[in-house]
Amino acid sequence: MAKVISNMHLNEKVGLLEVECDRGGRPGQFYMLRAWDTYPLLPRPISIFDCTDHSIRFLYLVVGEGTRRLYQLRAGDNLTLEGPFGNGFPELSGKIALIGGGIGIAPFYYAAKNYENADVFLGFSDQPYLVEEFKQVSSSVTVNVGGTILDTLSFSDYDHVIACGPEGMLKAVQAKQAAEQTTASVYVSLENKMACGVGACLACSTKHTTGRKKTCTDGPVFRAEEVSFV
């Protein structure tokens, strides 16, 4: 059981939850969060937004009953944390671009703190949030509202590119990688639904060039060209 330190409402659907926890985690990993007894049945997988020695912050979007209940939490409330899960982002050096679309920006704050001189690209459909916070930990921050954040950069200007966001955006990442014929290594972090986080339920299974992969234990980060979106 963990205790809520704060739960900041960034807008009517996005919250930034800080929870007491000393288990830490690597950029790109996630926890399973549960703040209810019986309904909804399953916990919710949420990426690590930031870590300290004594707390973890989670950036989340209200999309259903589980995340609505997270949104209602207040300082002092209790919730259950399981994790950290997933392999997280690879260790990389060189010039790195981190591209987040919508709530897909969530894992890149902690990543930008850990990668040296990473450029961050943030795409929003509506009013941006946390841009100033990203500027404090990034080499540069580019913001696009209502358009396509992928149009603001060339993959070939980087050694490594990591993207996280809705499936349509990740398909566009694959298309851009192929169109540019870039030598940059390109990764995608998947946001698949999952029930257990430990590879038992297969709910997060995704098609891969070498067969089915479990997003929770084999990912959630994969080489972009190895994922098949169907």
C-alpha cells in the first residue's frame, strides 16, 4: 500500500499523481496502479513520469472508470502499486530525439533527465501542459498543437529516435523511418492494454517480426521496424 503525496489536475482529463515509493524504476518502465477494491476488476498500467529516492510521479489520462478514480485521489489517500514492470528504454549515447504524442509524453520527462542532451518533441491536440517542466531537463523542446509533431523534425538528424503515443502516430513513425531511409535507430514505446503486467494474461500481446511479443515483459519498448500494427 502506498500513500498519495499530491494529485495535480493539469486539465479536466489529465492528472499528475505523486506517490510515496522507494522502489524506483528506469525510464520507460511502468507500474500497475489500483485505488479501488473490486471494481473495476483490473489495475491500470501507468508509465513512470519521474522518480526520486522516496516518490514516483505518474502522468495519466482519464479514459475510463479506473483512471477516473485515480483522478479523484487526494493527498493522504492510499493505493496499491505493483512494479516496476517492463524493460524500459535502452541505454543510448549520441544525439537523441524523444517524441511524445498526447499522453505519450508521459515517459519522456524521466528519460530526458537520464539521456544527455536529448531533444524533446511534444504533440498535443489541445492546450499543452508541462512544457516548462520539460524545458528544465531537455536540450530543447519543440511543441506542436493540433498538427503532426513528426513534421517538425528529420530522423536523419539523430542517432536515436524514441516515440510514444497513439497507434496512428506510431504507424506514422514507421512510415517516416522508411521514407527517410534513415540510419538512426528508431524505437516505439507501446501503450497496449494489459491486465497483469507480468506476461501471464497475454492481453497486451503484439505482432512482431519474430512472432507474438508481450508488451509488458518483452517491451513496452521495441525497435520500430520490428512491430506490426494490425
